[in-house]
Amino acid sequence: MLKVGLTGGIGAGKSEVSRLLVECGAVLIDADRIAREVVAPGTPGLAAVVDAFGTDVLAADGSLDRPRLGSIVFADPDRLAVLNSIVHPLVGARSRELETAAPEDAVVVHDVPLLTENGLAPFYDVVVVVDAAPETQLDRLVRLRGMTEEDARARMAAQATREKRRDIADIVIDNDVPLPQLERRVKDVWAELLRRAQSSE
């Protein structure tokens, strides 16, 4: 099994790259998706978040109001640290379960937005960073996700710098390019991952 850590700044296009890697044959473990699962209604994770932040972070249906919580934590590093201390251990435990269930010869791609920030690079055989210029990230967040420019800039500022992400990368995928070029690049990266998986057997 080859364990790949995939990361990139918000709006860099990491989700598109992970989708393309799955098409190639990767087993994907998506930390963001798991992070939503562990704070779903009725979970101990959601109860812990409400204990820490109050019922204001709940939507009318009892689910987590993620935009509301985001507006609190991304403006306050201390509050963000509190949230991370609740969610990250739960995500880690579930990720390990899913990895254990994957075939022995799989290329397992862990899609981890905060891989750099949390010092997780040593836990993977290969770290792949999806990179895009800050102006590209900002444009995608405002145009495609409907964020205000202020909110988009705050989220970008809360993450590791572009330089820090590139420093931990074994492979960098430049995503300031049209989709056909990105698809070709991902196929090249997949071939490299298969080569590394075979050489590690």
C-alpha cells in the first residue's frame, strides 16, 4: 500500500485532482467529508462542538451551521484551535479505519486540507501538493463558491503559506491551467505513484 497525502490551499483545485486520481484507480479518503460525518446530528462530535461554542452554531434542523461556525473560528486562531482539538482526533481515527479496509496493493490518497498546518507530512509515503496562484484561488472562491472577497481572504490567510506547502511536497501539481492540461498532469502523477508503489513492495 502506498499512502499519499494530498493537500493544497483553499480554491487551489484539490477536489478536482482527487476526483481525477479516483478515476485513475486511487482509493480516496477525504478528510473534509469525514469531518462532516463526525459532527453529524446525534454524534458525540457535534455534542462536543455545541459544548464548546454554544447552540448558536446549530441550524434550525439541529445540524451544524458550518458557515456560522466558520465565521467564528476563521477570525480567531484560539477558537479555531478549540474546534480542531475536537474534530481532528475523530477524523484521524475514522481515516485509519478506512485505510485498514483498503486492499493491500492500493494507492490510498488521503485528501487532507490542513496537512501542512498540522505537520502530517511524515505520516505519508508521498506528499502531493496542488498549487495555484493566490489570485487564482481568490477568483475561484468568489466566483465559484460565492464567498465575499473578505471571507475568502480570511480563509486563505488562516492556512499555511504557499511556500510552506511547496516545501513539504514530493510532487507539485500546478493548477493555474485549463482542465485538459490538469488531466494530463494528473495522469503523469498517477503513473509516478504506481511506480513508487511497485518499488516499495
